[in-house]
Amino acid sequence: MAPIIGKAKAAVDISIAYLTGIRHLFHRPYTLRFPQQRYAVEKGYRGRHLLHLDRCTGCGICAWICPEKCITIVPRGQRWYPQYFYGRCCFCHFCVTPDTLVTTNPSVSPINQIRPGDRVLTHTGHYRRVRKVLTRNYSGRLYSIKPLGAPFPLKVTQD
């Protein structure tokens, strides 16, 4: 009698799976087609941390105050620096000093989509509004900034 109960349970489970699939045919998709579609950034969005390693003293207070314990202090050369695990971060911003601008929208735009009025990252690690877009080749100095957690360094100009 046990094999009959097992087959009946399997038939019920398969029926539930098919019904769920059929039910989802009549709903809008739950996912976005990234990068063509993006979520609108809500007002009050806190964004990701932008760590200024040149201003860090390696004191470890940020790791101590973090409620999620997603910051660890690791040695790099002769100094100690914080390392963030963004998957656990609740973006409470307890880890930053009030005078530091540390949040940003996590999107990166191609340079040909930059328009006047957009805010872009400068070589100092701060964001500034674009005054005008130059259409000639840039011959000045380029700076390379590697934000913590970014997969590749960003190339920025002084202006």
C-alpha cells in the first residue's frame, strides 16, 4: 500500500507544479530585462559606500559600530584598511563620518551617454555636475580610481 501513496503524492506534486506554471502564464513577468530595463531609484535611496582609502586611518571603529558585522579590517602593506561585504550591509551609514560624501547610485554609464547636469565621479572621489560635454579627444591627465567592491578601476579626469 505504501507504493500507491507515494505515487499519489507524486501525482499531486506534479499537478501543483503544472497548475503553478499555467497560473504564471497569465501574469506579468516578475523580472526586468537588465540592462535595458532598470528599477527607478526611489527618493531617499542610500546607495553603496564609496570608501576613500587615502582618508582612512585604519582605526577599526567602522568595523566595531557595524550592526551587521559586514566590515573587517585587513592589512594591506604597512597599513590596515576596512573591507566591506555588501551582501550583508543594511546601509545604515553608521560606519562613515558625517562630513564625508560616501553614497552613490551604483550604476555606471558609458561616456557617450553623459549629459550636462549629470553627476560624475571625479579624481578626488567626489561627485560633480557636468557643465558641458566636450566632443574632442581629451589630452589631459587621466586618474585611475578603484572603488572598494568595484570589479574594475574607473578612469576619470581632473575636471
